[in-house]
Amino acid sequence: MKYLNGGWLIREGFEVKYATHVYDYRITDKSLTIYMPYSYVSHKGATLDGGLMTMEISTPHPDIVGVKLYNHRGCQKRSSQFEIQKQKCQPIITETDEILTFKSKDLAVTITKGEQLLVDFIYKGNVIAKSYPRSKAYITDDKANPHLSEQLSIDINEKIYGFGERFTNFVKNGQSVRIWNEDGGTGTEQAYKNIPFYVSNKGYGVFVNSPDAVEFEVGSEKVSRVQFSQPGEELEYYVIAGDNLKTVLENYTDLTGKPTLPPAWTFGLWLSTSFLTDYDEETVNSFVDGMIERDIPLEVFHFDCLWMREYEWCNFKWDDRTFPDPINMLKRLREKGLKICVWINPYIAQKSPLFDEGMEKGYFIKKINGDVWQWDKWQAGMAIVDFTNPEATAWYRGKLKTLMDMGVDSFKTDFGERIPTDVVYYNQADPNKMHNYYAYLYNQVVFDLLKKERGEGEAVVFARSATVGSQKFPVHWGGDSTSDYPSMAESLRAGLSFGLGGFGYWSHDISGFEAGATPDLYKRWTQFGLLSSHSRYHGSWEYKVPWLYGDEAVDVSRTFTKLKLSLMPYLQSESVRTSKTGVPMMRAMVLEYPEDLACHDLDQQYMLGESLLVAPIFNESGKKDFYVPNTKGEWIDLLSNNVYMPGKWYKQTYDYFHLPLLVAPNSLLVLGKEATQAEYEYHNSAQIHLYNLLEGNRVSETLYDSKGNEVGQISIKREDDTYHVIKTNLDNATLYIHRVILGEVICHEYSLQKNIESITIV
């Protein structure tokens, strides 16, 4: 929210009061409370009629400091709140004549006691952010609504990232960001997954703990400030520190929840019917059998909306005109080794047989006058299930369980963004705060059912909407993109922003959703899609099976699908680490290489885990400009064996079977023996590739099975030209040592026999 008119004036109709100075404070063993009047108090008489802002400082976790600002605290708590997972943490609170200090492990906050209010956030002796005088404000807007606002500094060369899956520029400096979930496609400033959390290339993060419409002005009102505000009488935020951005994400997800480890089969290829295409059981079988005949491994088949009758979304019943025998159809598909996903949303159309039942039992969100809230967008007369009502939740889950009993394994939890605010909920929750939070409840309801019915470790949704904490319910995909290169690029930068919000797993519609793709775009997006954490062909009016785009598209699809499946030992290890740390599998270059300033703006390439650099191609010419991070040691292209010097830009042209897919120096990349499915014994007969291990370095890798259990380890140290190898439980593995000598890659192959745990190679 912008409330200033330049550097000195206030916008017409707005009233602003600033917290001026520390008048009094209170110290307990756990918190520091500071009382800050809105005008300078020089004598006791000045305490009358002026108002007072209160600031409470606490710590829920080491290296995280919570700041709560409020004007009046007597407001009823009618809203749903994000689940904050607090740890025991004893702060150290000290004072001098000039300064109050609150410290949580290595993160300290200092507050001046003088005539000017200055708050510094200091990590290991370095100031990471400041709140200057006239930063903490109580605002009455031009509609007489109250707001609390805070400003934190933006330093010289500081860049701000995050705020969820946003399709605007990757670096957010200069942008206004409203945390309000909306269904706007991938080509606007609107976003499906708004997260009130940002990170800085200085190595810290800020999380505003509110499901409300938080508004950020990132250097867009005061150019050297991030200003954030929310409606109401209070504002709570956390400053999160760490030695690097990875640690910041680890601390943030300690607070809001770790990404749940998805089943290993979800990393295989998903194929959809597409949205508005004509399809029946014969069509589905032609797609599945066509993939089998062309040797393109398929893991999941997805039925989109029209598995149900039109005008009846959702009725949760198969359309008997096109699927007269769904139970046996699903059985036959599962016998081909497929998992089954079906499309759902949280809306019930008026024509659906479920509408009357839900209306009579009070299962829908209501208008203020008690009527069911309805509108005609999307589906005629549709209502919205009220997940704050336990009986409505059980009713909805019961419909899904019936589908699971038929053989459905997963649900595409579409929609959940256009949630009205002129309504009443069963639990009397604040409808403004429920707008974003609804996405959490919706996906939690479905995810928890899958976990209960399919077992721990088998639950997965394919979700579009999200808010804070939704990372616990993977996987998420990027919404309605168009079938062109700009949309492909905007999807990537949105995914990289999303990953900086604690979300570990992300996908997108390969070749774009809206309209039809050209064969060229289909092949380039296939490369990108199958080097993403999760991979799905999906569209709107057109089928997206590869043979419709030519024989070469079939070959490209087969090549990159099998490449991804061969990478499953590496991807599963990275996935387990993501679930433990909150660091995403697909990560922005600044996250992996913060010390390299050239990486701070990059949004057209990314790291897939710690070792693989992927640079998708966004044009018909096949040309690609990409940057190789400034590391010690050369990088090696996995597909071509070309060598690339660190700290340099390259421009090259690629055919459809190649793109920049570079392995970082000192990498231990484990590939599997299988290329036909995503789940197999990753440690058995593995190919262990050691890439450009520099003298004196040691690398290690832990292998996990498809359930996330540790099954093997390998560690290799280089001393001069001698390699010391220690392994456990890697049966019949082959070691490939890739060395760069005079700009060329030399590879040596060694057999690692069973039962021999330690060898030395010269």
C-alpha cells in the first residue's frame, strides 16, 4: 500500500502516525516489549490523547527474531492462522544507557533509546537490515480503514527475491506486490501462490506472519526501503538470518513446515487428457498404448475436468457417456504400471446432484444473509465447500475416498484462488484472512486423505493454489501458461521465485496450456519439462502426445524421459535433502552461488540440485546465452562432454537433443541402471560418475530408496592422482572418473566389486 506523496507529503485522504521514540519498555526472560508514542513525549502531560504503538520482540527459533507491532490489541481473533512451529530458544536481553539489545543465537536486534527510533538487525556482527525513524506507521486510509506498516532498508546493490510464484521480473526491486491469490494466468502481476516472505542477496529473509492482504512496496514507494503493511490493528513479522540463503530457507521452513517427501514415482512422466479435448476410454488407451509402442516410459495418467459431465463440476462421478465402466478401466490402466490422477476443485455446480445435499446440510460458504454464496464464473451457480465445517470436510473426503477405492492414486487440486470475502464461514473466521488461507485448508484436506488411505510416503497432489505452509502438500504446478517462448520463460522465473519461499517441488504444463504449440516449442519445452522436478504434458484445446508434433518430437520425448529416469538415484537423494532442509530441487543460481555476483540476476537458467546446471532454450534458433558460475575447476556438459571454464558467458547453438546441462566440478553424480520407470533399486548396479574432482578435495553421496530410506553411501578423496574410494552397500557398481586434461575430458572406468568397501585407484 502506498501512502506517501513524494518524500515529505502524505497522500490525500490518508492519515499517518509514526512511532517516534522509546518511552518505556518491559523485559522478561523471553521477550522485550517497547512502548513508542506517536509524538515525542518530553513531559508527562504529553502522554495524554496521543496514542501509543507497542512493539513486542521475541524468538521462536535460533537466529529468528519476531517483531509484533500493534496499536489496539483488543480485536477479536476470528481468523485462521499459519501454523508456526516454535522451538525452545532462550534470548539474551541486555541494555545500556543508549541501546536495548535482544539476541537470538547469532542474530541481534538493537533499539536506540534516544529521541530517534532506530532498529538494527545484526547477524554475526554485520548489519543485515535497518528500520529507520518514521518507518513504523499506523495509517488510516482514504476509506477510514486502519493499517500497520513497517519499512526495512534496501542496501546498495541489495536485491530482493521471492513472494511466492510470481511471473514478473525475478528481482523484485521496484515492484508493488500484493499477497492476494488470484486466477490470472502466468502473464500478469497476479499470482496463484502468494507468499508473504522475501529473501535478500545479503543473506536474510523476512516473513510477515499474516494470511491477510499484505502489501509490499519493494523500493516502489521509497526506493531504499521494503515497505510492508496489512489491514487492521497489528502486524507481525520475522527476520530470519543464516550463514547463507540455504540456511535462511532451512530456518524459515523450520518455522512454517518442511516440504513433504513425494513418492519417487511422481518424478516420472505424467500425461494428461488435456482440458477441453474430446476423449473417452478409447482415446485414453490410444495415448497410453501409443507411449508404450514408442518406448516412452509413462508413470502417471491424468484425467482432466471432462471425466465428469459438463455443468456438474464437481459431482465426483464418471461421465457414463464416455466412461461407462470406470472401475475396470482404471484396473486395466493400473495393470499397465500406471498411477491414476483425476482433476477436482472445491466448487459444486448447481446442476451437480451434490448441490442440494450440500445446501441442505450447510456445507457451503454463505452470504451474510444466510443464503449460499453462488456465482456463474467457471460453473453455473457454483458454491464453495466450507472446509472450516468438519462435517463438510468429512463429506467432501468421502466423495474422494470413493474414487480412491476405484483405483485413483492422486488428485489434481485445481483452483482455490477466487475465494469471496463478502461471506460467512462456519467457524466465523475473518473472510478477508480466509481468502489466501483457503488454499491451505483445501489442499490439506485432500493430502491428508491420500496419506491416510495410501499410506505414509504415498500422498501427492498436483496443486495450483498455495499459501504459507502449503509446501507440506506437494506437488505444485505453475498454472495456465500460453504456448510461446515468453510464457515458457515467465514460468521458469516464477518457479525460481516459488522455490525461494520454501517450496521444494514444482512443475508446469509442458508446451504451454493455452492454444497449440508448434513442434519447435514442444521439443524445447520437453527438454525443460523433463529437467524440472516434476514433468507433465497438459494442454487446453489440444492433445499433447508427442507423435502429434512429428517423429523427432517422439525421439526428443523418449530421450529426455529416459535421461530423467536414469538420473533418479541423484534426484531421489536431492529430493530427500529438500524434504529435510527446505532448499528446493530447482533452485535459482543466486541460491547456490551467492558469492558470484553474476548469478544474482539470472533467471533463465537454474540448478537442478547441487550438481546440475540447466539452461533451457527460449527461441526457435536454438541459440542460448548462459553463464558458468565462478568456481574452482571446469564444468563438464553431461550430454556432450564439452568443457566450460568457470566465470564466463557462452553463446552456443543446440539441436533438439541437447541444451546446456552442465555438471559442477567436484560432483559425484550417481545414475541408475534403469531407464524405464522411476522406482527401482537405485543402489544396485549403479553408475557412479565423478566429475573433475580437484586435488585435495573429498566428495560424498548418500543413496536412498524410493521410500526415502538410506541404502548406500560412497565417499571419494583425491590426493594428487590417487583416488581413495569408500563405499557401503553399492552392489556391482561401476565408477567413472571424468578428468579435464588440457581442455579435454578423459574418462576412466573401474568396477567396484561387491563386498569390497575401500579401494585406492591410481
